[in-house]
Amino acid sequence: MPGLVLQAYEPQIHPNGRSADIIRVGFTVTKRVGNSVVRNRVRRRLRAAANVVIQEHAAKGNDYVIIGRFGTTQRKFNGLVKDLESALQKLGKWRKAENEYEDTTEGHM
């Protein structure tokens, strides 16, 4: 069971000059997850996972909402990061990091 749900919205670019390379992220956790202490802990964990993944791999010009679930509290941090990465890929919002390089040695001797 994944520890989060990811929603993405690609807003229309208005003539007011909203930049197409801005990424906005919001977090939400319902009361069903637990009391305020638990919800804030879940929100902090999701924010930390988003800091690892979103800046490097999320498509620019989109708004993202990360929804915490009850499973977020027991999920290991690496699991949350992998959940977020796979959610971006499923939504088609994954982009390769700018500092990653292609393996150009393939086929060369």
C-alpha cells in the first residue's frame, strides 16, 4: 500500500506572465490519519520526500498536491521517496534530472 497519493494540475498560462518553470507543491493530511501531532509528522515526512524528488524530477509548470495516508506513518522514508517517484511516472510528470547523463558509451569500444 503506497504511503501517499499525488495529484497534478497543469494550469493554463495566463498573459499575466506566470512562469512556465514554477513548481508549486501543497500537502494535505486528513483527521482520519491521527491527531494533530501525527498529522504534522506525516506532513513533515512528505515535505522531506518532496524536497528529494520534486525539484529534480517533477515536470515544471505544474501544481502538485501530496496527500498523506495512514500508511505514511509506518512507511520507511526510502519507501516514501519511491512512492513519490512512481506516482510522478504514472502521471506522466517525470523528467530526467538535469545533472543526469545519458550512457553514451553503449555501442562504443
